[in-house]
Amino acid sequence: MHGSNGYLLDQFLPGYTNARTDRWGGATGRHLQSLLATFNAVRARVGVRVPIGIRISQGKVNDYHHKWADAERDAEIIFGSLAEAGADFIHVTGYEAWQPAFTPGGPSLMRLAKRHALKAAIFANGGLHNIAQAVAAPGDGADIVTIARGALAKSDLPRRLPDRRILNDFDPATLAPSQHGGKRARDVKATRLPRNRIFIIAETAIKCCQLSGLSHQQVSPRPWPHRKWRFNQGETHVAHYRSYL
């Protein structure tokens, strides 16, 4: 489950996007109820034999520096509640996963996740293509290290890391399709998600709202900023999915 980076489920956590006064709003524990209700609905549907995890972050795609208002107390509530609900893994992510989550010299978010969710596997993400940081992460709470930018920068990353070979810097242009068969097209073939898979993603997001008895207008008062996408500014993600389809 994607509960991070400012997407639909994550919009319930910060006070500036969740101004609700009903059971889905209020203190952190109540802000978390939408995630827990969705998690429980998924668990009821797939059963206990299917592992379920959730991705959690503080930063958002439009607010990289966001921090939970009550710092470590919020971390205890969020990670503890997810563990109690039966999350098999919690995927914590940040720009640099090893950095203190709140105050200088304090614990990282992955360490706080392990501290308050002992039975869950902790996935860590954020700058861990750096081999020294990747090796250190298991000692800082991570059970599994996940890599995104580093793998996008060099597809043979698993072969380079053991040999300590130099890694390419990530070039955001790699993700931009080229219509002229240039370097970008040779490095990464431009692909498009099949419409049936987009439909599944969209309907899953809509179902999450329906399970919680929510309409998409109730989720977030803040407009989505990425105008370059074919989304109607001012609507929330569920409506975005529908307009994209």
C-alpha cells in the first residue's frame, strides 16, 4: 500500500491537508484511521497468507521538507499502530534514509520504524545506492535495502556494487521519452503503462475511498501542483485518475 509522498492515503496524516473534524481527522491517531481502515479492508480481502506492507514517508512530492508535527511521538503512533494492525513490512523512505528523522544526532526514520514495529520487516529507501550507506543500513533498523535512483542510473547496479565500481549519477532526463531515438531512448526504452493497469490503479484508489465512506472532495483541500500532467487542477488524486482515463 502506498501511504507516502503526499499521495491519497498520506494526505490524511498532515494537519494541513486533513482539516476534517469527524472520525477521520483530529489528532495523529485519528488521522491514521484511514490508513488502518484501508489496510484492514485489504487484509480481509486477501487473507492472512498474502503479505501486506505499507510505504511511509514524512516528505511529500510537493513538500520535501515536511516533518511530522509531534516528531518521535508521531513516529511511535504511526509505526506502532501499523505493527499492531499486522503489517508484514513497513517501507520507510526519505531523500537520505540514514539522516536523523527530526533533530540533529537523533534516530533515523528506519530506526524508529524498527523500534516501534519489531515484528514487521523494515524496508529502507533513500540514497542507499551509496554502498557504504547500504551496508550500514541493517545496523540502523533496516531489514531490506531498496534502491531506485541508483538502479535507474545504471541497470547493472548489482554487478557494480560488489566490485565497488564507480556509479553513474542519476540523470532525471533518463525518464523523459525521446521522440528522436537519441541517448534517452537508447538508455531507457520509453514505455507506457497499459490502460488496463492504469484502470486497476484508479479503481483501487476509488475503492479505498468507498471503503472508508469518503468522497474524493473530502480528502484534501490543496490542489495538486503538477499542471504538466493531464489532470484537472484543484481535484484530488481519485478524480485525477478518472480524468486521466
